[in-house]
Amino acid sequence: MKALARAGAGTIVLVAGLAGVPRAASAAPAGPAVPAMAATTAVVQSHQVHLAARAVAGTVATVAPGGDVESLGALWDGAVTGTVEVRAHTAAGWSGWEAMEGNPAEGPDDNSPEHHTTTGAGPIWVGHGTDLVQVQVTAGSLRNLRLDAMHVALPATVAATVSAAAHAAGTSPGEPAIISRAAWGADESWRSANPGCGTPAYASSVRNAIIHHTDNANAYSPADSAAMVQAIYHFHVFTNGWCDVGYNFLVDRYGQIFEGRAGGITSAVIGAHAGGFNTGSTGVALIGEFSDAAPTPAMYTALHHLLAWKLALSGVQPSGKVTVVAGEFAESRYPAGTPVTLWTISAHRDVDQTACPGDLAYSEVASLRTDVQRDMAAAVGPPSPAQGGLQMVADDGGVLSFGAAPFLGSMGGRALSAPIVASAETPSGRGYWLVAADGGIFAYGDAGFYGSMGGTRLTQPVVGMAATADAKGYWLVAADGGIFAFGDAGFGGSAGGLRLVSPVVGMAPSVDGRGYWLVAADGGIFAYGDAGFYGSIGGRPLNRPVTAMAATADGRGYWFVATDGGVFAYGDAAFAGSTGDVSLPAKVVAIVAAPGANGYTLVDQRGLVYGFGAAPFVGSAANLALARPVVGATLVAPPAS
């Protein structure tokens, strides 16, 4: 059978139809022979046909498959961006045009053995009963354009196994149902088909996740999904020349999760999904196209359950940022060797020159981080003393303890004369104080009571407190910068007599407890005793007011944070990221330094946490419906080694 192609400027090109044309007989360069399938694996019949030596916008070809075809992909020479549209004809008539974007931004790093100087587009699912296929180029100048048409035959045993696996419980705590490669019928011999392949490559750990879409039609049934994954596997190996499926996981519109690249779902397998950023990331592809349609609720739910489980395995902060180094990749947004700070849950377009995963999927990434945190908070296991803990306090005196932080009592449910505004931990991690706006002090555990301002008329409300190094005293600070010292806390000075541009909002003690810093809402810093001055924002405009501060472990620097999560670092405090680049639904109220390292956790009024640098995830209130807002948080340090 013949197909007639019209290539720009009126050139007519005759190409062989697909009927009975095996891959090796195509006019295009032949790929490796497809090994024989075992009875428990799916059978993929693939035919590739050369459409044009040079195809430009306006090139159109009609081909007759001459047999069952459900998936179509395209390939051309060179790392060239282009768009090919296809449509399928069935007894019901022609389908609409479906675009396949060929973007070199998807794939292995340039220095990977999987890297090839070709560009693939698709594959996309066109459904059953196709008797004609039309292809048209809408963008790009594509050299040696080929069409790859695939039919996937799933044995009845594979179809039954997929259905059972989709509803099975995970094999480890928090693990969602994941359809394994064996369940969807992967032929593992394919992984050795290309040079340099055969053994999975691993990173030292998973540090972040990158979200993709497969850019194919959204109209498919749950029974079609395994065949679509098979087609992607075949296309990535035999058309793109990769070692395996590029993605680590794939999620369909019905919430079915498929294991992608081989190597172990709990391991840090290096994929071929985000050039320059494959090492240390896990790539999850949403099966469909999400430029104009949003992911289904079932797909979204499965995605955040999957990420919560996968990221928890490596202790990744779900709503944090991590700094990675860009690898070699021509289509990356960053030159090789550049340190790049990314959200731990990002999208493909954040790292490479692509629109993936589509505008509507991309718009859900921020809420995805929150929902992953909610899942992780609900599933957090027994506390690890080595990670320390986190304590939050609400304005009604309620105390929330996470990780190794003990719950020793609270004022929640009791009448207060003034709201709680802050708290402080004892160095042992076995006690804490709460302070109210009227200067009232509430002590728990091994925290001693050394006095308070309760019952005393204050000019301005108390806004913060800090404990001395031996926990035998504490300071309170008022909004006018006035200091009240109790126990062995020495009075080193105050801003109480100064005319302040903005009110003081918090304080932090020096390492040895013989000094302290005050921070104002405009970012002004006041240092007393042996607390050093390392810089401030005072006098410069801010998008949002500063709300809290924290000092580094050696006391030679400090951070402060604004209500939008913007972080400012001074002295030896390293900037590890902030939430200032996104819109948060609640104000950030606290910054807590990570134990023994440069990193920190931000806490908002809902009890959600945002971790940066070396800050571990030990839990959050994301899964709780709080009656009152969180107003402060403190670190419970891990025991000294």
C-alpha cells in the first residue's frame, strides 16, 4: 500500500504504507531488532516509515496501517524542536488533530550513554479500530521525519495482573498500590537492546521530584493504560534509543500508578526524563496532556500519595527547596555546573526549555506540595531522636509536638487573660515555656519559673522570648523593644527608649546566653551583650513585614523571615531558599534553624512547614484542622553525639 505525502513548496513524496512493513525494512535507519517476547509479556508490533527527507510546516502525509495501531510516535534527526499533529480515521470518521511536540528537553543528560542526536515526539494514544492515519507538520524543519506506529497486544494474564495490582495494598507503610513492571508485562530483555545499557544507574539518594505529562490524548479507558505504558517503553527504547522508560513512575487519569524505569521503586534510580537534572530526582509522568485540561481528581490524589511515600523514604521536605548542580544538557535552562535551588517538588519546565507538564498541571504544583506534606504528616512514623523535633504553639496555648519533641502540657482549652505569642525550649529538650502578650509565663517539664510580667501594666505587649544557655533564666521583649530579664538572664540593653520606625517582633539569644538580638518588622536589628551585628534590612522597602528571626549554631550570623516566607541571611547564615517566590495561603510566623547545619524550617499559621537546606522533615500540622493559628515554633535539638 502507498501513502502520498505533500512536503512544502509542492514537492510530492511517495512513502511506503505501514501494512506489513517491519521496522528493519523501513527507509529510515533501522533500530535494534526487537527480541522475542515471553508469554507473560505484552507483544508490541511496531512499524516505522520514512515520511520525508526534510519536512517543514505544511508537510502532510496519509498512511494506511493495514492492521491494528493504537499508538503513534515520530522521530527526526538532530536536537530540533518541532511539532507534528496526527489524527486517526475509524469507522466513526476522523478524530481531531492531536499535537505531538518533539522537544530535545526531555531525555537523558548529554554525557549519558543514552544520549542520541535525534528528537522523538510522542507516542500518543489514538485508540482502537484505526484504518488511516494523517500526519502534518505544524512547526520546525525536520530532517528524516519518520512515523512509528505501534500495536500492543496484552495477554489475558497481563491484563488480569494489572487489574489486581491496581487495587492491591502497598508492600511497605504508606506505599500506594503500584503496578510493577512484571504486572504490566515489561520485557526486561529490551533494557539490553542498546549499547551501554542493561544495568540501572543509581544516585546516592532521591533529593527531589519532577512532574511531567506524556503529552497524549486524555480519552482512554483504564484497561488501555498498561498498553500505553508499553508503547512508551517501546518508543523510548527502540525509537529514542534509550535504555528504558524515561520516567520513574507514570500515573493515569484513573489513579493507577505504574512502575517506570527498572531498578527498584524504593531506590534512587537515575531516569531520562529531565536533561541535566536526572541524577537525584524521581520523574513522575501524568499520562495525558494538560495544557487545556486539568488532571483528574483520581490522578491528582494518586500523585500526591505516590510522592508522599517516595519522598519520605529519603527524608525529603515536601514543601522545601534543595540546591542541585545542573548537568550537561543543551536544552537546560541552566549551564552545566550551575548550582540551582529548586522546590523539592518541581515541574519539568522549571529545569528545561519546555512547556511540560502543561499549564493546568503546572498550576497545581504549589497545592501538590501542601497535599504531599499533609500525607507525610499523617503517615509520619516513630520519632527519630537523631533528627530532633519541632514544637509549635498556637495563640490559645495549644502545643503541637513533632518528631522527638515531647508534649509536656499546654494551656489549650484554658482561659487566658492574653493570647500566647511565643515559646522557648530548654537545652535538654525536656521542657519549654510559653509567654502571653501580657508577659504571663507558663513553664512545663524541666523549664523553671523565674518570674513574669503577668499582672503588671505594660506600655506595649510582649511579642517574644528567649532562654539563657543554662535554662536558668529568660528574657521577654515587648513591641517597643523593652526587655524584661528573669533568673540568670542579664540585662544587656533595650530599644525601649528609642523611637522605632517599626515595632519589634521577635528576639534570639546568643550562643552563650550573654547577649541577644531583637528584630523589628522593617528588618532592623538591635544587638546587645555579646551578640554581634552582621547586617539588617532597616531602611529598605520590604514586600511584607518581618515576623521572626533565628541565629546560627555558632552565633555568628542570623536569618529573619517575612510573613510571605522571604528569608534574609547575614553573617555566616547561608541562604538556602525561601517561599517568597510563591503565594502562600497563610502567613509565615516562625523560622527554626536546622540542628548543627546551615538550613532552616519556616512555619506558617496553619502549622505547615517549609524546609530548606539540611532541615529534616519531622512532621507538621498539615493533616490537622487547627482551631487557632500557630504563632511560634522552636527546635528540639537531637542529642549530642
